[in-house]
Amino acid sequence: MSRGKKNIDPEVSLLLKRIAKSQVESGLKEMVISRVNIKRKREKLITPGQKVQPVVGFSSPDEHCRAISECQKCSLGATRTKFVYGVGKAKADILFIGEAPGRDEDLKGEPFVGRAGQLLDKILAAIKFTRGEIYIANILKCRPPSNRDPLPEEIQTCLPYLMEQIRIINPKIICALGRISAQTLLQTTTPIGKLRKQWHNYNGIPFIITYHPAALLRFESYKKDCWEDMKMLRAKYDELKSKKIIWP
Ligand code: SF4
């Protein structure tokens, strides 16, 4: 006997249709629930107003800066006036790293623009460099209130941005300006006085440490030490240039 459609009992046919309809409805319901769950999970990961961007893989400092300039990952995002990414040549051979923006930097959105910045310009000129030839950045991109020291958790949160900056700029020499920068990058608590006057290695990059220009303004006697550090830096630059590791 044929098992064609015509021979199916109408009641059985109706029952089969109801089962099929309920399966479709149940499938749709599961899809809706699953979409709601994904949306809730995303909402947990994204705080309002936060830009979702990868933290690595940028091709230029400008592109990286644009992607992270609305950062609110730590409380300093709420108190800053301007985000201070860094300034200088995109592929600079020398990268100077300070600790955090101060009042003048926070207002202008550029690192080292106050009295300490003017002194840094003089230091650079003394070793025959200009700002346009080097790059200047900080450990933190936002000003700590009243210029207090950065907190460990602020450093930990912000440090990946500096790591990416270093990767993008790919400097041949790094110079830490001050204790916070030196100790953060070397992961040490050794006093700055003991870290100076020698070359360190930061992920294969020659790394030197000197006093922060703000400290030079407070303690005149540090200037002579800083000059010794800067002469070492210039000598290393000339050496790398003579070995064609740095190209003119
Ligand atoms: S200090 Fe760094 S981590 Fe904190 S809000 Fe500013 S950019 Fe983000």
C-alpha cells in the first residue's frame, strides 16, 4: 500500500503540523535567548562611552593615540583635562620616558611643556638633538591629581599603552627620566642613584636612566650627573650610527 500524503489520517497530519510549529517556535525562542545573553555579556565588557579597540597592532603613534584617547580604564580618566599621549618623530631612534603629565601638560595635552619641559629642550640641545628628532612619552597618559606619584594600579593599567608605543616607534635607545620610569621599566625598587651611570637592556634596547628634569629644577647638584648621563647617551647614539644600527 502506498504511503503517499493522501493516505495520512487528517488528525495525524494536524498533530504533525503542530509538533513542527512548536519545534520552530522553540528554536526561535532559543535563538532570541542566545542573542540576549551575548548582548548582556558584551554590555558587561563595555562600559558606557568606552571605545572598544584592540590594544596592539597599530601602525603609527597617531593611529594608536586616536584609538585610546578616550580611555577611562583607571580613575585618572575622570580627572584629566587632556589625554597626553606623547610627542616627537614617529620612528625616532631615541625615546625618552617620563612618569606622568603635570599641570601644564594636562592643560596642553603634550608632555614636558612646563619649566621641566623647557629644561629638557636645553638638555637635548646640549647633546645636539631637537624634539622633532626624538620621541617623548610618559608611563601614564593622564595627570595624577596634585601631581602625586602614580599608584601601582594606575601604572599597571596604563603600561600596555606604553608597551605598544615602544613597539610602534621601535627606538634604538631608551632613556628613562626619573625614578618612577626607571623602576617601572626595569621592574625594580633599586634607587635611581644606583641605576644611573650604566647601560641596561630593555627587551634588547640599550636603556639608560637619568634624573627627571623637574628634579633638576629642585636639586641643582643633579645637573652635573644628568650631563654625564647625556654624554653617555650621545656616545651610544654615535656608536650605533657608526655601526649602521642607526641610519642618518
Ligand atoms: S592613566 Fe592610562 S589607564 Fe588611566 S585613564 Fe589615563 S590612559 Fe587610561
